[in-house]
Amino acid sequence: LLLFAGIAELVSSGRITGAGPKDEGKRKTLEATGWQPYSLRLGGDFHQLIRFDPLATSVFMVADFVEAMQGGMEAQEVPGHLLHALTRQLQDKPFISGLSGIFMAFMDDERYGPTFARRTLGAVVPNLVAYGARAADPRRRTPESFLDTLRSRIPGLNEKMLNLEQVPEYLDIYGRPVERPGLLGSPALGAAERFLSPSVRMPEITDEVTPHLLRLGLSITTPSKKLEIDGKPAPLSVEDRQVLRMARGMGTYVAAHRVVTEPDFLTLSVEEQRDALERAINAERNRVSRAARQIIQEPAPLTLEALLGEVLSEELPPGLPD
């Protein structure tokens, strides 16, 4: 009971995190602060400890319960929420993750089959080698093919070679690459930490926009990499898709920043604040899509400067790469 109370107090104060929101957009918005599920918050960093079993599973089950009650969840909804959270925890365990992949691929081979195949074939690369690749590359990646998976798990292969493009970087809702920092700002110490540490550390990020999005319960999804012209998918390279996603994400922040810094924003009702932000974000993302279609049809190179124009001179999200 004392242990439960202690963990509950740490969750309430934000020192321990649970699974977070079920809604993907709300979870992605929370991640824009550096938040990670199942983490310990220390010194301005979130340290993900999901693999510290057997203690981790018990601690984070308590965290999930406390988060559910804090979120105003009805009593009859709590068991379902905890079951969902436990499932997410177990899916992060290597052995269970493999079984889960087999089951999902069997149930829906068109949707989950390619992902299972990439993970299975990627397993030919020993974990020790993969840790070396993670140590060498501080940024998260989103493999889109079997070759991408191999290149992201073998040190030195994630470079432009044999005329192949890089494995796409994982971007947050503001179009920022997600990077695991080095200790004391040192690349060498950062590589050592990523290789040796079983936890994943992410720094906390503060800005003027995200607290309002979280307060209002807005669900902001990661910018899409897709674009249609006359109802058909546009022919985009990997680099083009990344530029498009970055532009949509950066535009999301700029549009929201304009709204929340208006002098009368906080005098609006909650519904009016939410509506103003949603309209501004959707309008900016649609504007970027229209600009991309025009550039491709000219044709001309797809660049951030061409897509964003004067937006680049406004308040941009903190943490963008130079």
C-alpha cells in the first residue's frame, strides 16, 4: 500500500509517466514536449524504463491506473484501459513483440504483413550490431522497406551509397527530427550512452504552443507524407516526402503560434480557442499542400523555402536542426 501511494504521488507530480492518451494525435502532441510513455522524469529528461523488468511492469501498471483516474475516467472504463495499457507494455517486450507481430500478420496480412516481414528479416542483424548503429546515429528512423530496416541496423549503411536515399528520419508534429542527445553535449559520450544504456533518454522541450494544445485536448497528428494531384498519388522521392512533412509540421507550429499569441486569445471560451487553433492549423497544412502541387506541376524542386516562403521568418518551433 505504501509503495502504491509513493508511485501514485510520483505520477501525480509528473515524475513517472504511464501509457499516456489512447488517442494517437493527443499522444503525438504530448511527445512534442519530450514526453515518453513509461518513463521516469529526472533533471529535465524523460528516461524510458519499460524494459527494467520485473519491477517496471508493476510500477507502470500503477502509473496507468493513476493516469486513468486523473483523466476523469468512469469506474467501468478503468479495467478496459488497464488491459489496453498492459497490452502496450507487453508489446514492447522483445519476445511478446514477436508473437504479437505473427498474430497481427495472420489476422490482416495486407496491413501488417509487410511490417512483420521487415522486422523478421531485419532480425538477421544481431542486436549487438544494431546497438552499434543506434549509437552511431542519434536520430530515430522510420524504415519503409526491408533495405531500410537493414541499413538502420548496420553501422555505416545509413548513408547515401549506391544511389540509395537515406532511411527517413522520424518527425514529430512540428516536423522536427527526433534526436537522442549526447551526455554533456558530447557526441562521443552520447554514442556510448546509446550503446550501453538499456533506457532511452529524451530531453524535455518547452514552447509557447504545445501547453495550449494539451490544455484544450487537441489531437494533432504527425504531418502526412502523402500528396495527391487530380486524385492520384504524386510521384515523390523519399527526400520530397520528408521536405513535405517538415513543411507541414513547421507550418503547424507557426499557425498555432499566431493564434495563441493574439492578445485576446485567452479571453475566448474553451470551444472558441479550440476552434481557432484547429482552423488555423488545417488552413496552413492545406496551404502547404496546394503549394506542393503547384511546385511539382511546374516542375521545380520541392524545398522548405518554396513551400513555406515568409513563414520561415516567423516564430519557428524550438529544436529544429541547423
